[in-house]
Amino acid sequence: MAHIAALTAEFDDIVAATTDGNSDDEHDPEGSTLAFERARVSALLSQERAYLEEVERAEDRVADGTYGLCAACGTALPPERLAARPAARTCVQCPTPQGSDVKPAIRPRRP
């Protein structure tokens, strides 16, 4: 959460710097630098928010007893997968597109 606050403050500072000065990035020697920094911080902020959402969803799965189960097939996720990606929702055999809203499977995978 502290990262999000720091990135938001940095983004706000960059936006304030661009509104106080020349808004013509093409002819302003600082314009391209400010535009780049604004895009960089915006991307980092977006990534932090997405990660925080993943963690919150993982907490929800802990609460409802589905943490550690593949959301697509219902099998238990290997401890190594959870160690590498604690917020993982699927096993390696069942990758899902980023941002998909997969509902947890109730039944285990058939042999």
C-alpha cells in the first residue's frame, strides 16, 4: 500500500510539473522527459494496483477455503507454484488469460 501512495504522489508531482510549464512536449526540451516519466510511473502504479487486487483475491480464497486449488480444474496447486506466485489461481496445466475471472472449480480433475 505504501508503494501505491508513493507512486501516486510521484505521478501527481509529474502531472503538476507539466501543467505549470509548457504543454507542448514536442518543442519543450523537458517535455519528452516528463511524458516518459508520466508514462513510466503510470505503468508502475497500474502494476501495483493489479498486484494488490491479486493479493486481495488470494485472501478471499483463503477465507472461503479455495486457496491453493486451481480455479479451472480444482486440483491442489504444488507448493513450489505457491512459493513462486502466492496469489496464483491456476495450475501450470490450466493457464488462464490475464484478468480473466475464473470461478473456482468444485470438483477435482478426473484421472
